[in-house]
Amino acid sequence: MTINIDLAQLQADFIRYAKINTRSYPGRDTTPSTPGQTELAKLLVQQLQDLGLQDVSLNEKNGFVTATLSANTDKPAKSFGIIAHLDTADYNAKNVQPQVHPHYDGSPIEFKNGLRLTVEQFPALKQYFGQTLITGDGTTLLGVDDKAGIAGAVATARYLLAHPEIKHGLIKFGFGSDEEIGVGADKFDAKGFATDFAYTLDNGDPGQIEYETFNAAQATVTIEGTSVHPGEAKGLMVNANTLGRQLDASLPAFDRPEFSAGHEGYYLLLKFHGEISEAQLVYIIRDFDHQQFEARKAYFLKVVDELNAQFDHPRLKVSMYDQYYNMADIINKDPYPIRLAEAGIKAAGLTPKTVPFRGGTDGSKITYQGIPTPNLFNGGINFHGPYEVVSTEAMGKIAETLIHMAQLNVEGTVA
């Protein structure tokens, strides 16, 4: 089956989305955390209604836009969801100015602020040779993560509605807020979405599948020091900053992100603020294997206990909580969503590449809410900064893959 995505419309959609500042901010008590996300959500509601999807709505309690594409066949078929997020990461997103570079040939792209995008620095650019490259202007992120996913999802809906000869089961669409600050999926209405499985479109090169994520925890350590004049400090001063450095030095030297890859876990000192009298350290703890994850957390607490043992009362206090878990532990029980994705990727002329995702997606939490949700590619690279890149053709491959998956799901040819 030949699928011809309207790439001009897809590109126009993406640029329209990218120009809206949807940067999310932690610590706010509104949902979404920023008004730009609501602006994009309302735009999508209107767009999806105009396309002809059913049950289009914006849930003001959780910030999710949802819509339904009803089945157009009587054949039994599993239902699935397509999910992308509205917000962008913690980097300047004001006045995003997408730049279009047709027939990209690998030549350096010079931005007015002096930054350069080169193949030498970013070899992954080679995959876009001959395509229409889209970048920012060097002063902001572009918003590929995850507006490329949104654009690919909308192009999928547009094509399936325009081509009823392609038979498909029930497909639901979800566009959520605040993924980048780790709270969006906590409010996802899995019971209302109610598909058999789903996919996030949130990272990776064309053809990439990610269904293994870290088990993740965060630990905040508050250290009580004793501040006295340094000239009279002997035997009296307890420097909270020194204790913080001792804590960090007591953790395995090479179990850190800068020395880790693949399935290797780590401890990361995320923040360190301190004075002599008080310091605070924030760590994230990651591991793919759940037993090793629990062992990492236990080791961290052991190190804290050992440091506390030298004092007459505990000076280091830990607040630790789990953030999300490895969705592979659930998805491996029924790998059909992975097999379907692999088949759709092959049908789109791509090579499936299954890699562990060294992070978390909304799918991590949605999986544990009852809807197995691996992650598919959104076609971009260099996320979360001024070097973000995607091509129009790569976004088209998102839609092409999903359309093939919708048809294959009905045909029942995927084991």
C-alpha cells in the first residue's frame, strides 16, 4: 500500500505549533503549568474537530486533549492510542522562529547569534541529506520534542479520515501537558481513554522503538551544619558543604551518567545548594533492573547512615520517592504492541531499532495505569536546546508508520 502524506500541510502544522511558547515550569499549581500549553490545546481541539474526529475535548482538570477515530470495519481489532505532549523543555521558548532548509546537503547552518549546526559536531544530521530540514534560529529550542509527535499524529488522523478504504479499528488521540516536568501523566484519565494499548511519539530516529525505561527515584538530602567563626572553629564547626561533598564522594565514582550507557544505571547529583549551616543536595537514582534499583536506593541510604554515625544526632536527612518504573516489566508480558510497531515501521520502508530509553516518557506512567504504552520515534535529534532538528520527511514517516499499523492491526497478520 502506497501512502502519500501531505508533507506541505504537515510542515505547516508543525511550524504553527512550534511558534507557540509551551515551555512548562515545575512547582506551579495550575494544570497546565503555563498558558501557552492551553493555547496549543485549544488550537488542536479546533483542528481535530475540523478534521472530523469524534468526542474531541479538552479536559481542564488534567490538560489533555482527547479525540476518537471510530473503527470503520466489523472485523475484530484491538484499539490503540496515539499520545504526544504539548510542552517543551526547560530552555528558552519565547519567539521561536522555525527555519526551513529545503534539500539539505550537509552544509553548515549558520545562525545569526554565532552558533553553527554542522555534520562534524552532529553526525546524525546525515540521515536528513536531501530532505527538508527544520531548525530554530539558534536563540531558542525548536520544540521538536514533542510538536513533531503532535504533527505526525494529526497527519495520521487527517489521512485516515480522507481514505476510508484503509480499514482500521478504534484509534484514540491524546495530547497532554507538563510531560517535561514529570507530572502530566499523573493526571491522565486511563479509564476514560480505555484503549488496549497506546504509543507515545516522543523521541528517536525514524524507525526507533523504546519500551524499556529506567526505574527512577529522587532523593533530597538536607544537611544540618554548625556555623561558627572560622578562627574559633576547631572542634566546633560542622560544615554542611563538606558533608555534602563527602556524601557525593562516597557514591560509586563511575555510576554516573557521564560514564554510563545502554542498560547501565547511575546516581546523578542534580542540585547542590549550601552554606556552612545548611546544605541541600538533590539526586536522581536510575536503573533498568528493578532489583538493582532497590539496591541502589538502599546503598544510598546506607551511605547517609554511615555519615550520620559520626555525630551525636543525625545531621543528614533524606526524603526519597519513586518517580516511575520500567514499563518493560509489563509490556514483555504481551509484546503485541511491539510486534505491531515493528511491522508498521517495516511497511513504511524503515528498519526497526529497539533501544533502551535512558529516561522516562508519559508512557512509563500510563503503562502502570493499565494501558501498555511503548514509545515510537518523532524523527528529531538534539532535543532540549538550540540545535534541535527535524525534517518534514521524518515527520511524514511517523504518520506513514501509524497508518500501516492501523491497517495491519485489522488484518490480523501480526503475531
